[in-house]
Amino acid sequence: MAAPLLEIGDLRVGFRTDDGLVQAVRGVDLAVAGGEVVAVVGESGSGKSVTALSVLGLHPHHRTEIGGTISWQGEDLLAASPERLRQVRGGEIAMVFQDPLTALNPVHTVGKQIIEAVRAHRDIGKAKAKERAVEMLGLVGIPQPQRRVDMFPHEFSGGMRQRAMIAMALSCEPRLVIADEPTTALDVTVQAQVLELLVESTHKVGSAVLLITHDLGVVAGLADRVAVMYAGRVVESATTPELFAEPSHPYTIGLLDSLPRVDTDVDEELRPIGGQPPSMLAPPSGCAFHPRCPYASAEHGCMHALPELDDRRHAAACWRRDELAGLRAAVTT
């Protein structure tokens, strides 16, 4: 792997509430190299979006406690000034948010918003910036970009709005694009198209991608590496082929088992993960997944001691990792 553009080390993020401190992220380590597509996967509430927003300093400062390091090309963004963060946002690291209908300003044309983003980071006039906006809309596959550039967000379909968000994100040729659940508001028939477009477009401008999603299925053919998060921690990290061929954490196994497959009988029922994600006001002791884990054992320390992510190439945070393949075979036979 090339030298990382982004390195997150022992990131901890908590939010002060009337009920106490919500421990949203509890020691995340993550790296993204130039030109790489890294997917961060997990259920809602696992800390994926909180981690992504921390990179750009987008949490409300008055009620957020944050620690660890976020190194961008060797520079610690947690220690950066507000002026420096404004330079990084959009110019060096861009973000595609979950819902383009709320991310785009409804009273300004799509083109005007892209122009504003370009001129905030490039010393060019309005005419040149508009040419850039038209070029980017064309790059992401929006038909008749010369006409569409003067239209308002409500005149775009959901898929077109998301394409416009991708165009805006890529307009300044950032080194990294963070895509936070970019297909959440889209019809399933459009989701794959938008994700493929995102990856293809970033490759054209030479950007790396940090893709946040809840669905392992959507990253199978797109991501180079996958980090699986649960209860504010990375519990498994591997290349995409390794993760799908040999999942090594019970949570990852549960996510994969809950996906529909084309190579199984149509009458075969899906196997959902039982229970609910824990409250991050008071995470469980030991491994946070143990209340839902079919392999949890007090004898192995699952309920009492927190397993750390091991240092293997295919890393997993599970006390029973080395036994897991045999245990799964015994359960399924």
C-alpha cells in the first residue's frame, strides 16, 4: 500500500448530553492511501459518520469531546486552525453527504453552488468557474449540462441531485473524497449506478475515496479495503477479497449472513443478527458484541475483557478468532 494520505489514530469522540456522555467513537485506527477506495461498514450508530465528520471538524464544538490524532498528509487536523480547516474542506478533502436534497441549498441553482465551491478554493472568475461547473456535471453523466447548470435542486431527480453533489465534491480535484452513505435516499436501481460513478469519477481526477455505508453488499466490487465498525470501534479490517472469503469477526459474519444471495435456494430464509446495537451511553463490558454473539463465552473473556484489533494483515478484534472457522462449521452442520 502507498503512503497514507489520511491516518486516523486512536480517535475518540464523545457527545455531552443531559443523560451523560455518548461514547460515539472509542479508539478508531484507520488509514487511506492515495488512489485507494476504503469502505467503512456497520449498522446505524456504529460510529461511521461520526468518524468521517471528525476528519473535517464538523461536530458542534460546544458539546463534543474529541481525542486521538487525525493526520492529513502529515498534518494533525485536530490541531489545525479554523482558517486551515476551511482550506482543507472542499479544496483537499471533499464530502458527499447522505441526503442531497438537504445538503443543496434550495434557493440557489445547482450551478451557482458548484461555482461557489470552485471559487472558494481557486483564483478564477465566474465565467471560468461556470465552465468548470458544466464540465463537472457532464463528467458525472448529467445530460445537457449547459442547461441543467442553471436549474434548481428541486428540478433534479434524487439520482441527479446525488450526481450533482459528486460533481461539486470533485470540482476542486481533492485528494480525498468522503462519501457518507451516498445512496441512502436513492432507489435501489440507481444505487449501484451512483456508486460506480463515484469511484470512476474519483479515479479520473486521481482522488482516494472513503466510503461510509451500512451495506457490505454494495462495496464488494468497488472497495480495495474494508473496515467493519461496531459500537464505536473497528472490529475487522482486511482487503475486500479477504474479508468476503474469510470473515474473522462474528459481527462481520452476521452482516454477510443477513445479505440475500443469488447462489442459494429462493426459499432459504435470511439470518438476521439478533438483538439491538448497544447504547453508547453505557457500552457493555468486554466485547461490545457479546450480548448478540452466538460464539460469546465467559471462559474466553468475551464478557469481561475488551479485545484489541490484532496486528495481522487481516485484522480482527475477537477473543475466539482462531477458533471461529471450526465453530462456524460445527454450527452449520
